[in-house]
Amino acid sequence: MIKLNERLLAVRWGGNTLISLYISVLSGLVLGLQYNPADPSYAVPTIELIVPFGFFWRSLHYYSSQAFFLLLLVHLGVVIWENSVPFSRTAWLRLNAAVPIALLLLFTGYILRGDATGDAAGAITENILRSIPLFGRPLNKLLVDIGAVGVQKIYLHHINGLLLLGGFCLWPHLKRYAALWRSHTLLIFLLLTAAVFLKAPLDQERFGLLHIAGPWFFIGMQELLRHLPPFWAGVFAPAVLTAALLFLPPAQGKARTWCLLLIALWLANYAMLTCISL
């Protein structure tokens, strides 16, 4: 009975995650038809002021994207906790790759806002990439390069990230976790209500700010960057968590326990850094 309840719990969280993703994609398509990456600081306010129901669509895209990432983390946590599915190496790689790709989508979305928070996020990203020995500057030129071309590459990677998320990471999951709309009416209602009554964040003042807090999921990293060089804070620290997650499927007994302990310590420290920075 316990295993059955756990499996039902994993399926439930997986379905909620997919529903949030579907709503995010649909609302993102509406916004994408109106967005101009050549002038993001003008495009986003224009969507809210001129496009019919622009306020609603932008808020729906924002809150459904946040919900997707949070539910994805919960779903992954439930899968790790129950440890009842014998994942192949490829299947586990796909499930774990969904997390950094979802982070990529969220982070590029913040940059595409073109406001103070987006500018700060873009600058931090470029500094982290440039800190990578040998390959840092070519990687920055390939992936970001905001100083030279603006957010055009960021916009492209936002779209490519969605294709990677759906095509590589979640496609096998679509058959396992059927996201039936009628089974998730409460989640849909909450997202629609949030989109109607809660405006998606947008910094109106771009200059004269002494401190700009990054996206909520990046605040801990932002605090760590104040104490460590960009490579150790922005590359090495996330790589430790990624390595522990990827090693979980073949790990048994004490090895699995040590992996879980490392993940728990990493998350606890990151939560502490986030609280310090608030």
C-alpha cells in the first residue's frame, strides 16, 4: 500500500508539472508573437499596455513557468525518495537534465524582460562564463554576448531550451505521466487566478539602484558570488550537486546514502545563503 501511494504521489506531481508546462508554452506562444528582441525594454511594457489582455498573458506565462520549475523539483524529489523505479542511465539523465534546462528557460526569461533585474542577471551570467578557463570567452560569445548583440541570442536559447526540454527530457515522461486537464482543475484555477490578480514583476527603474536582487532561485548563487570567485561559485558549486544527482541510480547502500547526504547538505547551504541575502 505504501509503495502504491508513493507511486500515485509521483504520478500526481508529474501530471501537475506537465500541466504547468503546457500552460507556460501556450501563453509563451502568445507573447512570442508580440515580443521584439531588438528592444526588450520597450517590447515588454508595450505587451502589457497595447496588446489585448497583454497583462493577463504575461502574468500567466510568468506564474505557470515558476509553478513548472517548483513542481519539477518536487516531482524529482518524490522520485528520489520512493526509489521504486529502475531508471536506465539514459532515462535518469533525461530527468535530471530537465532541471538545468528549466533553469535556463527561467533565467533567460528574466533577461528577456529587459529591466534592471534582467540586466543584472545577464551581466552575472557573462562574468561566470568568462571565468571558465580556456573556453570561457568563446562560450560567452556563443551563448550570451549581450554586450555585443543584445538579447537576440538569449531569445534564441530561450526557444531552443524549450525544444530540448520537451524533445530530449520530457518526451519519454509524456507516456508515463498523463497530464489530464480535468484531473488538475485546482492547479489550473490557481494559475488563472494569479494571472488575473497578480501582476508579473517588472522593474520600472533601471538606474540608481544600489542593490538588485536576482531571480528568487538565483539569490543564493548571488550571495555565494560575493564570497567566492565566479568559477567556484557559478560553475564548480552547481557541478557538485549535478554530479551527486547523476550518480544516484547505480549507487546502492552506503554510496546512495552519501549521495543523498551531499545533496541535502548542498540544498541546506544554498537555502542558508538565500536567507542571508534577503
